[in-house]
Amino acid sequence: MTTARTRVLVRIAAVEARLFLREPAAVFFAVVLPVALLLTLGATIPGFRDADPSLGGQRFVDAPFTSMMVLLSVVTLGLSALPAVLVTYRERGVLRRLSTTPVRPGALLSAQLLINVGVAVVATALTLGLGHLFLGVPPPRSPWAFAGVFVLGSTAMLAIGLLLAAVAPNSKVVQGAGAALMFPLLFLAGMWLPRPLMPELLRRISDFTPTGAFGQALTDALGGGGPQAVHLAVLAGWALAAGLAAARLFRWQ
Amino acid sequence: MAIITVDHLRKTYGARVAVEDVSFSVEEGEVFGIVGRNGAGKTTTVECVAGLRTPTAGTIDLDVGPDGGAGADLKEQVGVQLQECSLPDKIRVGEALSLYASFYRRPADWRALAADAGLDLRASFATLSGGQRQRLSVALALVGSPRVAILDELTTGLDPQARRETWELVTRIRDRGVTVLLVTHFMEEVERLCDRVAVISRGRVRAVDTPAGLVARAGGEQRLVFRTERPLTAEQVTGLRALPEVTSATVEGGDDAGEVTIAGTGDLLSAVTAVLPASLMRGLRMERTTLDDAFLALTDPSYGPSHAPSQEES
């Protein structure tokens, strides 16, 4: 029974992955854009590749900028790609049709989570790999910590995406809400104003947002002495709270 | 032997009663229609049969599996095509069918189903016409080789050509021995496809009968209308009225020609031509009670038999 379920989940995920690859916008914003930004800005902006004493002698491109691009990919998937697809599936009766078969509609949800994690892994591998190749970005100083932060942060962002999908009445609202949340959350992560340059109060606020904690933990795992407990706790809290709320509020039709 | 038995089904949503009291049984291998106006409770009824909703009261028995058709086994044996269920735009016909086939223990040959429905395996869902989408929907309902297929408002919104093609598909499903539960509000569809039909109005079953039986219940009267060159003689009119098949005969006088309307039952035409030479009749036409009349008479208490226009339900 378990193997039959796994087999069905793999079949659904394979089809969902193909559908994802047929959406040029999704592939562009989640994979191409972060990698392209890292390579082009990293190669052209003066100072990005100079050793920075305020970063302990690292270059800006090494940890802070690379971690922002990893975060951008995960945030795009969690706040935009995942909820948009799920709400469209609910709106158009795809989930309802599935409920008429022996497969539970939850399988489609699991498949969607699976492929979004898969796409995030691919985008992150490309970011780190091509960054290393073209810009000399060193591999994560603590790989296991980096992997752990990546999983925890992705879980938190996808859980928030599930919650958005659960409460949004239709696909227009979920797209608008996703975009409206994305910009402040990227700002708080330090996308435009790096966290070390933020005023103290703003940085304290940022510590408790999912993206602020995720971005700092990624930076610390990439180039620093490992993530801080507070950021891991914040990510776990967001993952748990959003996940539970989504599970309670999700409507299948 | 009945494959579906619905006994005093009732379904309420809070204070709103969707289905008041519905009972019927469906024999194995028949096409059983459920007709009614919008909001009559048709869809809720079949959703309960399909196991998608839990009845508030009453029982539904499906003789489809060893465990009495419960849970996953019911989903294996009952294929469902619901209203307003679409697929992702970018999915191809072949992908959707092979994916859905993998959900079942004994799937049908999905390539044959697609060929039967006249579908191109490589076409994306977004590029399909309304008729093709409906036929894909039917194919998806059949891909698990179910014993019962529930088809809800199959041809609503289709053009006449697409409707006909979909009807042929349903006929072929029946020929394979699949029992079909068909929800519709098109009387033409009922006449074409259904062996028996339940008429539902305001959450209750008003009648269960064959399409012909429903027409007979609504009077089943026929009328012969024709004109004559010379007015009929008194003897001719008396002779017509004396026929056992004739219930009434009226002659409307004109100057040199009268319109004659003869109402009756049975083989009215043969009986009338036996006493009145057909050569006397001009512009002979025959009117009979239609299934539309029967449907309206059963579902609308204000509908009298006097006005006959068959109006389409919106």
C-alpha cells in the first residue's frame, strides 16, 4: 500500500515537474533570474569582488550576495509559484476531480511541495556552482549547516505559501498578496539594504521575519561561523505556525 | 439486480435543504437519467452516490465490490465526470490519461479510450474545444474501468455537433456494459440515451419511468390537425366522434374550408383515415405530447397541458 502510494506520488510529481518547466515565467523568476543576477552584478558592480574589512576580509559577492540569491529563489517559489498553482488547481476543480479517484487530493499537494523543493535545490546548486566557477565564490564553510538552514528556510517559505493558498479566495488575490508580501520581506532580508547597514531597530525586526532570519542564517552558514540559534528558532517557528494554520484552513474546493 | 439503490436520501447544508427525500434504484447495464431544473438537487444526489458527500440521512447501496462499495473500492468502481472540473492548461491529453490510469488497480487501455473519444494525445488541455474537453472528462471517468459511470451535465454549453459526438460516446460506454448515471436537463438527451429516468423537483423524486412512460403519464395525447376543401358533413363528424380512439373532434368553420382538430389516443391516424378518406385532408399534421411537456408538467405545477411550447430551461 505504501509503495503504491509512493509510486503514485512519483507519477504526479513527474507530471507536475513537466508542467512547471512549461511555464517560462516560473522557470525564469525562480531559477534563471537569481543565477543571472549573481553572475552579472557580481561581475560588473565595482567593489563586489573586493575584500571587505567590515565582512572580516570576505568579498561581498562571497556570502551576503550569494545567500540573497538563494533566498530570492526560495521566496519566489514559496510566495508566488506554489500558492498560485494550488489556488488555480482548487479554482478550476483539478483537486475536486482528483477526489473522485482512489488518490486523495493531498497527493497533489505533496507532489507540488516536492517539486518546489526540487526546483529550489537546482537553483541553489546552480547559484553556488556557477558562482564558484565564474566569481570564485567559495563553497559553504559549513556544508551541513548550510543544508540544514536551506531545508528549514524552504520549509518555512513553502508553509507560508500553503497558508496563502489556504486563505486566498481566488488566484488573482493570491498573486496580488504574494507580490505584496514579497517586496517587504525581501527588503527585510537585506536584498536592497544589507542587514549590517540597517538601523538597529530595523535589524531587530528583521531577525524575527522569516526572510530576515533565513537570509542571515544562509550568510552565516556560507561564510561565517555557522547560523545563530535565534534565526533557526525563528525559521522553525514560522514553519510550524504557518504549516499548522494552513493544514487547518486549507479547502479542497 | 440493482447496482445502485438510493433510499430516502436527504442532504442539508445548515438550514438549506439541497435534497429533501430521494429514492431510486438503477439496474446494472442501464443508462439511468436524473433530470430536474437547476437547483433541484440532481448534482448533490449524484455526489452522494459517488461518495463525495455524506448524506444527512438515508442510505446509498452500491453493489460494486466485496466490501459493499465503501471507501477506496467505491472510487475504483465508480467513475465520475463532474461539472466544472478542468485540468491544468499545459497538460497534454496523453499525460492526463496515463497519469489517471496509474491511480487505479485495473486501468483501462487509455490509448484506446482517447482514440474512442477522438482525442489527440499530444494536444494541450488549453487548446481543446469544449466538446473535446468533455470527451476527455468522460475518458478520465472511464480510465479506471469502472462498473458505474456518473456523468453530470455532460453536454451543457456544447454546440449541436459536439453534443451528438458526446452522445455517441455515451452509447458506446453503455454497449461495453458500464452502468451510466446521467444528470441532465436536456430532454432530447434523455430521449436519445436513457432507459429510465428519475424526475427530481425541489429535492424530491416526482416520477421514475421510461421516457415513453413519462410522456404517457403527461396525457400522451395526440392531435391530428388538417383542413378540408368542403366542410365536413354532420354524419362525418358524428362518425369521427364515435371512434373509440377519438376523445374530441372540433371543426372550426371558415367560408369554404374548416380546420379540423381531432384529439385522441392509440393508433389515431389509422382509425381516422378508415372513416375519412385521406384525400379530403389538406396539410395534415400530427402533434403529440413531448418529453418537454411531460417534464414541465411534472416539475412546474402552474404548467397546464393547454400551452405546448417547449421552453428551454436557462
